Amino acid sequence: MTAPVPLLPAPAERLTRWGVLRDRMLLDPVWNRAVGWMAPIVVTLLAAVLRLVNVGHPHQLAFDETYYVKDAWSLWTLGYEGTWGEGANDAFITLRDLPLSDVGSFVVHPPLGKWLIALGMAIGGPDNSSGWRLATALLGTGTVLLVYLIARVLTGSTVVAAVAGGLLAIDGLSIVMSRIALLDGPLTFFLLLGVLFVLLDRRRTIPLLERRDPEKPEPFWGPILWRRPWLIAAGVAFGAASAVKWSGLYALAGFGLYVVVTDALARRRAGVIVWPSDAVFRQGPVSFLLLVAPAFATYLISWTGWLVTAGGYDRQSDPNPLIALWNYHQSMLGFHVGLNRGHPYASAAWEWPFLLRPTAVWVDSDPGPCGTDHCIAVISTVPNPLIWYAGVAASVSLLFLLVRAWVRRTPVGPEIGIPLVGLAVTYLPWLMFPERTIFQFYTVVMMPFLVLALAQTLRIIAGRREDPLDRRQTGERTVLIFLVVVALVSLFFLPSWTGMSVPYDFWLVHNWLPGWV
């Protein structure tokens, strides 16, 4: 009898040069461990350099910093947002007597993001522009690390995770929104933190839901799971996002629905007979409590300064502080619903995919020497155009894959579902308010999901291990060329993201569309 032929590894000639290098590094335990640690460290350090170096420039309040920086210092001083007198912006630069009164001011966003800004100001002082922006810069850096971790959990690939994190690290919109003290950067951080916790909950609970004894008949009901610490953590994170901006509530609702749907599908795979009712009516209320109760508690705690003091806006509208807080929220809601004032940088949500009107958050027409007589310094929220447009196209391709899977009744993994759910909760709600004054830079919270979609699309383009050699060589070269060009484009736009003094004609070259001026 002929002895069986042992299975041999694929011959080296079937691997591309990148494949050979990848196998040498990732199949060796020492190298694999080193790469697993070094990849997120390098990506995060790159993000930190681009977000923290010279973050104090410009030394003046830029765009809506005029609201959030002053409100942050008021929170730190009074415990609530007071009223500022004339000349407050200049006073922050010169540290003259800050014209802050203890009369409560009507503000329209929850306080958590401003409390975080205040922490940096407490370290550096109210006149230190680096202190104004320290919290947003650190959270922006942390957002890049979160994207890496999410991509790593979704795909199991260090390379895909490094590409996703690297793309966000060098994207201009993410850089700019980390270098100015607005609320959208902290909102993005907490939203992504919630997404990571949801994924960790899925990884822990899905095996429990799918567990089944093959010798027993199909169960009528599945288990009810109460012990879900990662779902509680996700509720805290989404509550923190909502305590920065109310748009975090869309993420809480959307990913809460995602939890219920994935619970239902896991019960279906386990053979539960009434799996839809089981997930919705038995596990659903438990999941709702575990997710929403921590979110509500986190949101309420963020208002502690307003609740324990007496001078905040509407604080005296009722003897019961919680009823007074409800009255205040009704006023805030009325403002948001009726906000339709014109603005030169306003951009409707339908325009966002086309990148028609990014926001110039700071412009200086006399910034100092640049080698010519006519210089300009600008900080623009235009993202890296290649990352943006490619990310939009990649998201459409993932949507196509989802629809095709639904038609063919084939399963879809979270690597497709998570980016699409993330884009749905961060983009679609804005389409419901076509007359509201909104801005392109709100899309900073969409960027992580765009780069997640893009990184996975690049993985598809690079080819699978079992594809023909010429197919993989072509795909890998295409991906490499694309990433190199993306990096060069980021380098080209860097002056417009950091406010460098450049020749006016050089700045004009960066305005690829009429609305970018």
C-alpha cells in the first residue's frame, strides 16, 4: 500500500514578494508578536505627531472655539456656562481680566466635551492655546488607535488594521478637527469607543448564543444573557458621546438595533425555533436595559456642575433640579429644530459625499514671510481627497456586497455590517433636516467608517492567497501605489491643515473645486 503523500506548504514561487515577507514575519512567533505590538504604536505615534506638534497655532480663537473654549473656562470657574462680555476673545489672548459674569448663558450642547477642553485649560491656563486644544488632540490621537483596534477585531489582520489606522492618521479632516477645540473630535472618540465595546460584546456573547447540544432537539427559546459587561461599557461610551453632542443618540439607537439583529441571527444559527421573538421580546428588553441605562446615567452625570449650582441657565425654572433640566432641554431642542440661519460655509448633507464646501476655520491674509510678497495661512477642514472619495466608493461597494448577500441568502460578517451601520447613524439622520444649518466638518465622525470600508476594499483588490500569482502581483502593486499617492497628497495638503504661511498661488493650487476657496 502506497504511503500517503504529506501535505507541503505552497511553493515559494506562488507567493508574491509581499507574500513571502508577510509569511516570514507573521508565521514566526517572535516577529508576529513584535509586529502585533509595533503596528499600533507606530500608527498612534504618527497620529500624535500630526495632531500635537505646534497645536497652539494659531494663538487665537478659531471658528467655533469662540463658543466652546469660553464655555469650557466658564464650566471650570463656575460649574456652568456663564455670560461673557465684550472683548472676551481678545482677553483670552492677552490674559486681561476675563469678562465673565455669573449670569447663566443659554448654550445648546451638553457639557462633557467642554469639560474635557477645560481640563487642558486648567493645566495651561486660559491664555494657553495649546491647553485649549490639548484634550481634542489627545482624543483625536486616541481615535486613530481605536480605528486600528476595531479593524483588527473585524478582520483579524494586522496589515488591514494598520492601513485603516494609517489612513485616518494622515487624513486632513481628522487632523484639523483634532487641532482645534470643537466638539466633533471628542464625539468621534466616544462613538468609536462604543463601537469597539459592541464588537467585544459580540465576540463574547455570540458563541454563547450559538452553543447547542446536537443530541437534543432544536430549542424553542434561547438563553437570556444578563452578564454582558462589554454591552454596559458600550452604553457608557455612547452616553458620553451623547453628552458631547446629541447626535451621539443616533449611534446609541443604531448600534442598539445592531445588537438585537445580531442576537437574533445567532439564535437562528443555533436552531432556536422562534428566534425573532426570542431576540426581540425576551433578550431585547434585557439588552436595552444593559445598554441604555448606563448611557442615560452617563449623560445625566455630565450635567453635575449645572445640577449642584444655582446660576445655570433655566436652573431656577423649577424647584426640582431634574424638572428644571428637562425645561432646559426643551429649549435646547427648540433651538436645534429651528436652526436655519444662513452661513457662508453651510453645506447640506446631500453635498457631503461630493465634498463641495469644506470649512475654512481660520484664515490669516498677513501671516508672515513665505518667500514671496503675497502670503496666506489657512486651516481648512478639507479631507485628503483621495481618502474621501475612495472611502465613499468603498462604502458603496460594501453596500453592494450586503445587498448581494441578502439576495443570495448568504451570511454577512461584521466587517461589512459595522462600517455600514456606522455610516448610517452618522450620515443619514442629517438628510432629514435639509433646511438646518450644518457643515461639512460634521463628517469627521464618518471618516473612521470610511477608512474601515476603504481598508477592506484594498484588501479585496490586493487579492486572496489562493488567487493566481499574476492577479495578486497586480493587486498588491495597485494597493501600494495608491497608498504612496495618498501619503504624497497628505503631504501636499499639510500646510492647509496646520495653518502654515505659504505663497498665495501655492494655496490656490489646493482648491480643486470652486467651493474649496
